Amino acid sequence: MKRILTLALVSILSASCLAQQHPGAEAFAAKAEAEYGLDAEQVLQYLQDARFKQSIVDAISRPAEGKPWFEYRPIFITDKRIRGGVEFWRENEALIAQASQKYGVDPQIIVAIIGVETYYGAITGGYRVLDALTTLSFYYPDTGNDRSEFFSKELMNFFVLGGAEGLPLEDVTGSYAGAMGLGQFMPSSYLEYAVDLDEDGRRDLWSSMPDIIGSVANYLHRHGWELNQPVTFPAEKSADANLELVAKRDFRARTPVGEIDAGGFRSEKPVEPDTLAAVAALEEEDGDHYFITFENFYVITRYNRSPLYAMAVYELSEAIRSGFEP
């Protein structure tokens, strides 16, 4: 009898471990049904299967973008990643040319985005997206910048995406933030910007190279990429420069270069004075270095808002272009 009771207790405890209750899950499921037409009971079942992951909380609390530029840059600008980009471009030259022409995006930028995001597909993330988005929706850490609402919307979009694309939601893996595929699209971006370039009836950002390359190009196109236009130039700062011209988060090109020049930041390359631009500062070991940034720099920050990320993509793209061209 004692053995039977022990086994029964173990069975009960095991069952309770399999279903995890998350604060606010029922309200989330009710909203999913009322506003998105999803089945509330099915959403709750998915959420009960989702696991809280402390490693995800830890990762979101210390993103690489918190590093200074001189520490961030060596993560992405390496000989190996440059060679990998040249090889990726050569292996997919026709597809990249097709996407570049169709969407009006410079080919080296398409390659560099995939290179920075997933090392050309080698590192797409090992977390279940269901776990990542549930953790960040219901357990976002106290970092002084609560983004739980953003991740809650992405979790909702993940459920919508599952129905739209027939994804096995329990099995889809991605980054600790819930980004998916070779281009690391969040669910909302997947829904809005992914394309079916191979025309097989579905948008596959894991194994269809046409869809992957086309989707990255379309994302940049939809955010305003300007073909064959500059991204950024180094700038010289005068002693009395107006530091209020230095952008902090919004790098949209709004200020004429002539005005920036008068404010103490002069481009090292000639630029028409009426060209709209912004100013970025990146921390090197000897202090801040300054750059004139154009609309294409801003477009890259639509992928990741950090100027470190945008500069890494740009530098990698230029190195890949140099290696690719005969």
C-alpha cells in the first residue's frame, strides 16, 4: 500500500511539472480568442507546455549591444565571418542578384545581415520560441526598461503565425528573444515581411534559400533602403562641436550635412550639403569616434536598433564585397 501511495504521489507531481501555470496566461488566452480569433483553450494548452527559462532572463539582461564598440566589433568582424560571407554569396549568387534587383537592396548588405544574425545559418538559436516568448512575456526582468508588452504581442503573433504557416509551435527553435530562421525574424516581422520567393505556397525561413534571401531583402526594402547610396562615413569632430547633434537612439537622417558640418562634425568624404544625415558616436579604447550616418544606416537599425549592430553590418558588408569582387 505504501508503495502504491508513493507511486501515485510521484505520478501527480510529474503531471504537475508537465503543465506550467504562468501569471496572466488565462487573460492572454481570452484576448487571443476575442481579438485574434484563436482558440483560447488551445492557446492555454500551448502556454502550459511552455517552460520558464532563467537562462533567457539572464541573456536579455546582458545583451551584446551593451558593450562598447571596441569590444562589440571583434565579435562580428573576423576573417572567418568575412570568408564565410564571400562563400555564401558565391554559392547563392543568382538568388542574391535576383533579390537585389527585385527589392532594390545592395547584395552585400543582404549577405552581411545573414552573416551577423546567424553566421550564414550556422547559429539559428537553440531555444524553443514558445519558451522564449512566454518567459519574456510573463517574467521580464527588472532592467529599468520593461519590454514585456512587446514580447506579449510577439507571443500572440507567434500563435497567429503558426496557423498562417502551419508551423509546429512546440518544436520551432530560435534565439533567446524568439527570433527565427536564418534572418532571425520576430513573429510580427515574419508575418509582415517574409516572402515566398520560391513560390511553393509557404514562407520558409529555415530551409528555403530563396525565401530567406528574399525576405531579408524585402524587410530592408519595406523600411526604405536606397540602392547604391552611402550608409556612413567617418567624421572629424571639432573642439567646439555641438554634441546635441549626436543621435542616441533615433538615427533617421533628418539634418542637412551642411548644418552638421557647421555644428562641428565634418565628413571625411565629400557629401552634398543638402543631403540629410545624422551623427553617431561609437566608443573606441581612446574615446568616442564619430560618423556621419545616412538613411541606409537608419534602415539597418530597423533590424536592430543599436548603432553598434548597424555599423557591424556595414563593415562586414564592405569586407565581404571586397572579397567577392574579382
